[in-house]
Amino acid sequence: MSDTVVTNSINLMQRAKAVIPGGVNSPVRAFKAVGGHPRFFQRGEGAYMYDVDQNCYIDYVGSWGPLILGHAHPQVIAAVKAAAQQGLSFGAPSPAEVEMAELITHLMPSMELVRMTSSGTEATMCAIRLARGFTGRKKILKFDSCYHGHSDSLLVKSGSGILTLGIAGSAGVIEVTAEQTLVVPYNDLAAVQQMFAAYGNDIAAIIVEPIAANNNVIMPAAEFLPGLRAICDQYNSVLIFDEVITGFRVALGGAQEIYSINADITCLGKIIGGGLPVGAFGGRKEILEMLAPLGPVYQAGTLSGNPVTMAAGIATLKVLQNTPNIYQQLHHASTQVTASFTAAAKDNGIQLQSTCLNGLFGFAFVNDPQNQMFNKFFQLMLQHGVYLAPSAFEAGFVSTAHDAAVLAETAVAAQQCFAALQLAEA
Ligand code: PLP
């Protein structure tokens, strides 16, 4: 197969590098780990994205999770247009914020009150401040390889973006901040117990991705989430579920519905904005009532609860809520993708592990410590018109637009790419 022409993307990257650090507004977009030329995109429709050179790709990134209905879903676009025509922002309460909060608290009952933000990073950062304000304690406990956005106290051993760049944390996070963040391995309840035995009375919160989706995809061990709930109850610490990825992606009630665990605070993002910038955090009333203007924990946002974002998010959530068997459909799609990858790999003597749950999937090459196989596979798939996350550590996302034809096209590409990979490895 001849190389895809990406001249316009290359030219744009040159221009971008002159005025944007590394040419990108979020590091993983730079393709640093996988090499090659990042594509600049112009248009998306359903499961497909079109770059500025008119190349078409099946998209398994979905803007890193928000696009569970695919690109430019008609109901979402209509809602955005209608809202935009009424004005883009008021900096004052508007009805859509109330509707959004009612919808979220209805679908995720552990969230008795919810506050909107403009990003997932803000949501987790504020959840931590709130937990500290509520408990009067300093420390938090997180898990290595979980990512909770890029606020200082959470940027300690934090998953995909950092793993992709091969750095341990971030310069600029000062020691006194990092020191307050305890980090233990995911799924290691004994390590959590040890930390609590040592520091329990000073731990404000445990923050966890209930399904870890920022170091590929790691499912929680059966005893893990109930164990965290019990430890938080024992020590009066706050259990924070970061469902920025899993919220509305694995179930309408998020991972906490699947595992029947109530978090004290839940963080959301991505899907609830329908593709526009968003975040939210909510939970037990007595905790959320600590927030200004009711209580002493300050938190605010110029564009929080933005009416256009709310419209996109509400339209998305309503489609999810009103379409029968939608999560079964998503599960079918993610199963097909991972099954076609593992089968094609096996046919070509390559070992692949995979996992999926509803709209979320992950796959990893066995015996690929430097991710060289992944990187080659990524480039081959790109050449064959399939856009995977440009990092071995990222999750994959399917949408309701990934129908039988799209999945069949993906399976053919996977067969060809694993065959080419086998030849390259031979
Ligand atoms: N939490 C999780 C689990 C995430 O995956 C992300 C982003 O990918 C965030 C928080 C941060 O969200 P945002 O990028 O909207 O700031």
C-alpha cells in the first residue's frame, strides 16, 4: 500500500510548531510515542473522521471519550444550534443547568448534588479540595497509572499521557504538594490498608478510576472497590470515583452501577458535554453543601454550566437514556473490535491481550516492553484508514455509529495490518 498523502497536515504542523508548544494543545496529539505525522482533522461524521488531506479514518478515539454517539450526531448538533441561537453564555444561571443536574442526579443516585465545571481536570481538582475541606485532612491516596487530569496534587504517577512521554511526573509540581499524595498500585488492597494503617487519620480521600482506563484498560479485581469503600468508611475518608471516562460509557449509572458501590464524590466529564468542554463533580449532600456559596470551600468557573455545552450534553444523555439496549449495542461493537484484533494477531503468530466493557476497550501486545509492535501496528492501521489512540497506554472507544459495516471494515484492516506486522517482525 502506498503511503497516505498528508501534505496539508505536515504543513499545518510546521505552522503550529511556530506558535503552539510542540504544535499541539494536548501532548499525546503530537504522536511523540508512535512517530510519524499527526493528522489535522477537518470533519467528522458518525464513526468516520476526515483529515485536511481528505483521508478518511474510522475513529476509535472519539475525541478521547465524549463522542459516544459518533461525530456530529444530528440530535446533538440540532440542540447545539438551537442553544447557540439563544446566546452563547450568560454568566448567570440558565434552565439547561438545572435540567442537566436533574438528569445526572437521577441517573447516578449517589450524586445528590452536582456542580458543573469546564473540564475533568477541574472536577477532580475541586473534588480533592472539597474532600480536604470536608475532612480537615491533608493527604490523598491515588493509584499509580490512574490519571485524574493535570492539577498538581494529582499529577503524581499518573497514567497514559505521562507514561507515553516516559516521564515520572511533571516538573513544576513542588515537593510539598506531591508529598501529600500517597500512591499505591491499582488493585492492591493490601497496599491501601498499609497506607491507612500508617496515615489513616490524615487521609482526606481515596481517588480512583473504578475501571482504570489510562494505562490501557484494567478492570478492578472483585474485592478492590468494595475494599476501598470499607476502608473509607472505617477511617471516615471520602471515596472519590473518577468516572470522567467510565461515566455514561460503561453504563447509564457509570461503573458504580456495574459494581454496586456508592462513591461519596463522583467526577464526570467527556460524555456529559457531548463533545464540548465540560466536567462535573457531585455526591453526598452533606459534602457538596460545603461548597461556596453554601459553605467554606471555594470553587467557581466563568463558563461553568455553559448553555451550549449543557444542550449538547443533555441531548447526548437523552439519546443514551431513551435508546433501548444501547449499552448492549456498544458492548457488541467493542467485543467485535477486540475479537477481530486478537483473531488477526493470532492468525499471524502475534500474541495480543484485550479487554472490553460496553463502550470501552483496550488491547496490548504481549512481550512488547518498548511498545515497538504497538507503534508499528498503529502506523499500519493509520495507513489502512483506522485511527487508534496514538499511545499504547490509552483506551479505545466505540460509539453507536460503529455499526456492522464499520466493524467489518476494521476487521479487514486488522487482518492486513497484523499480516504486515508479522512480515516486518520476521
Ligand atoms: N479523569 C480521567 C479518568 C480522565 O481520563 C481525564 C482525561 O482524560 C481527566 C480526568 C481529565 O479530564 P479533562 O481532560 O477534561 O481535563
